[in-house]
Amino acid sequence: MTLILPIYYCQIDFQTICQAGIRQDNTNYIHCGRKQLNEIPNFSRTTNTFYDELVLNDNQIIEIRHNAFQGLRVKRLNLSGNKIRSIDIRAFIELANYLEELIIEFDSNILHNIPDAIKLNLINLRSLKLINLNITIIKNNTFIKYRKLEELSIIKSNIKYIESNGFNSLNNLRSLHLDQNQLTDNIWFVLKKFLNNLEILTLSQNNLNTLKENFLLKNLKILDLSSNGIQIIEKNFFENIQFIEKVYLQNNEINSLQLTFLTILNNLKELNLDFNRLTFLPENLFQFNTKLIYLSLQGNDLNYLTNKSFRGLNNLIYLNLARNRLQFHINQQPFQDLNSLEILNLDRNLYLNLSKFIFSGLKTNLIELSLQNCNLTQIHLLNNPFDLFINL
């Protein structure tokens, strides 16, 4: 006679390997990050304490079994830095009424869909970050149950296409991050269909080429389109997002003739155009960007500036012109309108020549000037540009 006994799954008790504590802001947490865990610890002995955060990042967890969080009540769960391969549909059932924020990373070789345990059960989430899925398509009504969701991130997930109703029901979404995917120019119609309250949109490291469709998101404040292949920007793209405050377009293929859109962005505060194909700045380009405080033009091919290049930027505090090919005429005053400027970076302009007139307008407020690797060989004492500054 053979006796067959049931096999029981035995979890490690969290108290033997994790740390629990209270932060200075009075939020309490359980920290199980970087413990080489290959399973979810046992939280059944948490004595009904409500925790603000459970950190399980950077372990070796590949599976989340049913009732894995039994006994736990927590608001935020961080599972980034793992390679999750399977999730039982009942894995998060105990957290359904409490969990508001989930960060989770997958094994892209195994999972090609958002697991039902997340999609169907965690309907009280306000923030969801999915990393390293391989889903290719966001299908219609994928997030139909997420009516409370305010922030959605799907990063490094090989998304190539979003169906027209892919974001249906996400009327409360404020922040959307779809970085490091394979999205193309057909994305714009889908994004503006349901996301009327969107304030932050990041699409860095995709395959965007042209910005031409009238993009109707009136509440948008921050737009990150860095590290795409953008070559063309038509002015009407920004016509209905005139209240935008921060635009990041670094690492694209934008030339100087594509900058006319700046004339309608009167509320712009930060602009990054690093590492594009700019060869000159049209005169009076920034005349309507009077609220701009941060401007970075590093790594372009700018070889000259005029006395009107920065007209209108009376409130600019930071200007980065490093890694260009700038040369100045002896009587030129390109910075004369930058009365509020505090930081100026001119590093790696190999042909730079300086005179006292060059820095006119910067006398009072400039506190940091960087001129590293500019091949400067001499400065005339009678025309010493550094005699001008008071607070440098």
C-alpha cells in the first residue's frame, strides 16, 4: 500500500528576512528589496496593520501564486526588477480593496498579455506601471475596469499599435507613459480620443517621425518626445495645447526651420532641444516665450548667434549651449536680453572667441559660467570679459 501525502507550499515568513518601519513622513512600510527572494514571503502575521508600501524590487521572483498576499493590507506594491512569468488569477485577491499603486516587471519572453489578475481584479488602482511586457497591441477596452486610474505606464513592452478604443474609460487619467516601445505616427488619434484630462504624456524612445495632426489635449502640461526620429513639426500640432509648460525634444532630427511652433507656446517654462540638427536660431524665435526659465540647446550645429536670438527671454535662468560650433564677432551682444540668467554653459565650443561685449546683459545675475574644452588661448586684459560680472 502506497501512502500519498498532499504537498504544501511553504512561504518564508516576512519577519525573518524583511524590514518594517516608519518613515519621517509617517508612512509605514515593509522592505523586502534586494533579498534574493524567489517567492513572495508569508504576510499572514501582519496583525491587520495597514501598510503604505511593500517593496519587493530587484529579487528573483518569477511566479505569484494564488493568495500570495494573504493577511496583507497595503496601498503601494513594488515588484520592479523581477522577471515575473506567471500570475495566478487570484494572486492579488486580498489586495483588491486596498491597493492603489502597482509597479511590476515581467519576463518579456514569456508574457505577451496583461495578466487577468491585474486587469480584472485590481479595479481600485490609481497608478499602474507595467515594465517589460511583450504585448505588441493594446486592444479595445483593455482598461475598461480602471475608472479610478490616474497614472498609467507601460514601458519597454514592444507596443506597436493601439486600437481605437484601447484607452476607453480612462477619463480620469492624468499621466501616461509609453516610453521605449515601437509606436509610430498613427498614435495621435488614439491618444486624444478618451484622454481629455491628460496632463503628462511621455513617448520617448519610440518611432515617431512627424508631428502634424492637430493634437487636442487642452490640459496637457508636460510632453516628452525625446529620442525618436522626429524630423517635421507642423505648427498646428501645438495649436490646442498652448498651455503646455514643459517640452522635451532632445535626441531627434529637428532642423532650424521646424521651430516655428514655439511662437504659439506662450506658457512654456522648459524646453530641451539637445542633440538635434539645429544650425541657427531664427531671429525673434523666442519673443513670445516670456515665461521660459530653462532652455537647453546642447549638441547641435549652431555656429552663430545674433543680437536677437534670445529676444523675449527676460526670465530665462538656465541656458545650455555646450557642444556647438559658436563663434562671436567682437562687438556682438547675443545675451543682452537675458537679464535674469544665472547659469550659462558654453562647454566644447571649439572655436569660441570672447570679448567683454559678448556677455552684455549678464552682469548682475550670472553666478555660473562654464567654458570647459573651448580651446581658449588668450584673453586680452583690456577687453577681459570676466571683469564684467558681479556675482560670478
